[in-house]
Amino acid sequence: MSIAFAQPLWFVLVLLIFPLGWLAIRWCVAMARIRRWTAVAARLVLLSLLAAMLAGASSTRETSRVAVIGVVDVSESVRRFGSLGMDGQGRPIGIVDAAAQFFRRLDAGRGPEDLLGVVVFAGDAVAAVMPTPANVQDRDLDIRLTDGTDIAGAIRLASAMIPPDATGRLVLISDGNETSGDAIATAEELASSKTGELSGIDVIPVDYSIAEETLIESVIAPANAPPASTVTVRVVIVSVTGTTGTLSLTLEGEPVDLNGPNPGTGRR
């Protein structure tokens, strides 16, 4: 540990020790010898401490210990649409398996004193693995959380997990589609903090792979209608690729006949 000073010019005050010490000895002649020297020494020490405070004394601790905190997005959008490659049998790799593979590589390359921790998040965040030098390959990351994506809350939690005696780094694995919080503002706040041990945030982006997706974009109906009247309901359906299906409409749990004289109530 070393000590540094932001404004060392304040140590000019230390030069006052000699004339002030001489004057104090001359003025305190009525005091007993031991009491006089004790009083003078206390005042000179106080002056030295004041000069050190004004000079901005600070200690610098050097460490080679690294704490890496993985921040893994397990929200529904990543689980359903995340494109993370294929396994040996040609099946899509899920976010949990992809994260486990990444942490296995980190385990193999870290030093004996380095730490590894994991935060998983969706609408909220939890510490799945606290920073540890032990192996984390067998830890369960398949945790179901509330809906949504709060990246800001996750990186704030991960930053708080970094021990004070280690240099911390976060690795964010996410699609970046946040539904609450402000991840960029939080990252800038953590980067500008002078009390934290965070050295940076690395990002592994998760791309989407949507090959066969059909969804109802909107249902448009009149806000009011007279009893027993006929109304027009507009349903907007979006499909990535051409597909077929049956559209069914219910009113208070009962099916509405969309086919008229044709059989069935749903329309293809």
C-alpha cells in the first residue's frame, strides 16, 4: 500500500513547525517541563496532520486479485428468441446452457485467487452465485423470475457483490431490451464512482432468431355498442412466415360465431 497526495504544496505549512515550536517553548515557560514539551509536541503533530489533510492524503492499494461477475439475462425474450448457436446435435442452445459454457471457460483460465460470481435477472435480479474461488460449473442458473428486463438493477447488484480487496469486472449477457431502469445511466454512475472497485463492464450481445412466429398485434372494437347490435371487430395478425391457423373469438368466455352458415365458430 502506498500513500499519495493530491495537492502536496500544502506541506509548506510543515515549515511552520520550527518557529512555532520555538515560540511555544518560550511562551510556556511557566508550565512544568514535561507538560510544556507534551503541549508543544501535540500542537506540532496537529499541524502536521492538518497539512496532510489539506494536501489530500490518500492510500493506494495494489492487488492482482480479480473478481468477475457474470450478469445473465434469463428474461422470456432471451429464452424464446435468443440466438446462441447450435449444439453438437443441431439443436438451439438456450441462454442457461450458453452461460454455463462461458463460465466453464472462465473457470479454466482464472488464477487460484480470482473470484467468479453470477447474477441472473429478468424483471428483478438475484445473486445465483456469490463471488468464490471455487468451481461454479454445477450451480443452477435456470431461475424463473418476474416478467420484464431490468438491466440497471442487475448490474447495480453485481457491482455491490465485488469484494473491496479485488478488482471487479462485469460481463453482461443480454439482448439489451430493457423494460425498466436505465442501464446506460447506471453504468455511467458506477464508472464515475470513486468508492467502488469496478474496472469495467463487458457485453456479450444476444441476437434474436425468429423464424416461425405468429402473433396478434391488436384487437380493435368499438368502446360502446347498443344491446343486441352487430359490431365490427378488427384483429391484426402478424406472421414472420406464411402460416395457417384458426382465429377464434370469445365474449365473456363464450365462443363467437365468425363463420355464419359454415360449420364451426372459428375462421381459418
